[in-house]
Amino acid sequence: MRAECPECAAEITLPAGTLESEIIACPDCGAELEVVSLNPPTLALAPEVEEDWGE
């Protein structure tokens, strides 16, 4: 399966067994991407993990 990086438009080959919601890194720009759909293969920028200071 192939998908396009939403950050740099590079074509990314998704490994066999890739699941929805999985986080992968773009080999070209290094952006962290979330697999939002497998049919068709669609990637989105992964949400930033926010610090939890126990509040």
C-alpha cells in the first residue's frame, strides 16, 4: 500500500500489517504520521502529545 505524506507530499509505502491509528514516520521529512484510513490509504499529521503535569 502506498500513501502520500501530508507534510512533504512524499510517497510512502506502508508496511504489511499496518493498522488504522498506527503512527509511522515519513522517511523523507521525518514527520510523525497517523494512519487514518487503509481503504484508501490516508495519512494525517499525528496529534502532538501534550505534557500532563498532573493537573
